[in-house]
Amino acid sequence: MSSSSAAKGKTVNTADNSSYELPWVEKYRPHILDDVVGNTDTIERLKVIARDGNCPHIIISGMPGIGKTTSIHCLAHQLLGDAYKEGVLELNASDERGIDVVRNKIKAFAQKKVTLPPGRHKIVILDEADSMTPGAQQALRRTMEIFSNTTRFCLACNMSNKIIEPIQSRCAILRYAKLRDQEVLKRLLEICEMEKVDYNDDGLTALIFTSEGDMRQAINNLQSTYSGFGFISGDNVFKVCDQPHPITVQALIRACLKGDVDTAIEKLNELWDQGYSAVDIVVTVFRVVKTFDEIPEYTKLEYIKEIGFTHMRILEGVGTLIQLAGLAARLCKMNVKPELLRI
């Protein structure tokens, strides 16, 4: 986001008036497509649509928190200008997802007479569209067909395969990838500067680690940590996000690399005693292993395979310390010489 457009959204001194403020994720939400972070190629396609004015039906799919809904709002603002309020209907399909919503709300809006700029269409924004019932989706495809000369539909969803084929064939499908670490970092630094937030490098690294390419999560974690501690450090971020600390997990992995099962189980017990669930621990172990430079490439592949099998068992309901200890033992065994195992 450019500092000028961010400043427009900024209210008075943040530290003194925090009770009157918007959450930072809303305060620094982009209002034009140029300010949207990441997915450059897809955003360029939306800019062409905004410039030409002929908006097709659109499905944008991708992970949560990477700018799908924001992009649609920016596109609608640029297409409709001052007529945005009258010309846009937004529905969150996870709340309003029945067939009645399509028959009543959407149809009534599509039939409504609205004054728009020449050559523009009314826009229906359906957030979480993959949560719509099959019946509602069937009703929606007919509505899209009948009113396509006056109304265009923009659907945001996490998984496009949950949208029925007839709707997919009527839409241009845009897929958003997870945001890269540098893109998240750039936005976090801009917000830190505008909010006068004190931070160190460990703190920013922790924010990027905990967000996993989700910009909304990163900004929310930044604000939560700043509200709670007044300083963004690695330890503070992990306290707020309540995730197993990667330093402890790295110590566990190092013990496994040496074949030191006692230390590995000790580190595992340390995390377990802090109250983390088996899923929390195994997911963090995977994320640390994936980016851990001290592990040889072949060993890393074997580790990820074992972690995957354990994750599957835990998701099936066997989330016990014994499962995690078994994982640690198998990881240790990979690095013990065969002749030692025979003794």
C-alpha cells in the first residue's frame, strides 16, 4: 500500500485513541487495485477489466486472508465510482446461503433500477461462495443467465471445486496464490512505520512464520502483540499467537538428527506440558523441518513423509503423546547407524 493512500485511512494518534479505532486490518485495507499486495498477474487482469468496464462474472479462489474479497471491492469501486453503494450487493454466503436468499434478495437486487456510469453493470459480491448449498447454486445459475445484461456476479471462495460446474463455466476463474514472505514483510513494515510500532527482526520473522502467507493473520497478530506488549519480539509474538516456539522444535529436530531420543522426547514433553495439542505440535514440526537448512535434502524428504503419516493418524483422532513420541523415535532411528541398531 502506498503511504499516501494508507494515510487517508488513518485516524488520529493511535496510542491515545485505540478504543475508537478500527482494527488495523480494516484501517489499512486497500481501496484501489494498485494497493493490493501480491498476485501481480491476476491483479493486472482485474485492472484491465476496471479500465475497459466490461466486467465478466468472476470466481476468485485461494487461501484465506490473501486479498480475494478486497480485490473484488477495489474492482467494484473503480468500476462504479460514486454509484458503488447503490450498485453493489454484498452477501456472505456462509451466513446467507439458502435458496431463499437467491430467490428473494439477489433477484430483487438484479431487478432494481439503478443509475450507473455508462456501460457499467450492477455487481453482486458473494463471499464464501463455496459454502452455498447445492440448491442455492442451482438457483443462482439461472439468475446469472436471466439478469446478465444488467448484473454481474463476483464470487470469492477458498475452493473453486465446491462451486458447481454450470456456474464455473459461466465465470472467469482467477486463482490467488499464497503471499510471499517479502510481500507480507513489506506491508508489515509500512504499518509499523505509520503506527510508530517498535519491533526487532525476530519479531517480524515470527509474524511471517505464524501467518503462513495470510496477510490478514499477519496484521491481526501484529496489532495483538503491540496491544499486549508494546514491542514486537519473537517471544511476544509466539505468546500472543500461542503456537509452539520454533526454537524448541528446532532443538527437538537437532536431537533427532543425532539419534538422541531422550532429548527429543524431553523437548516433546516440554511442548506437551505447555498445553499444545498434538495437531499444533506436528504442524509446527512440519513447518520447521520444511525450512530447516541443517537437514540434508534426502533426510528432509524422509522426515516429511513420517510427519505426514503421523499428522494423518492424529487427524483420525489418535492425538496422544504416544503418537508424537513414536514420531520422534522414528525420526531418531533414521539417523542411527544400522550396526548400532543390531546391538
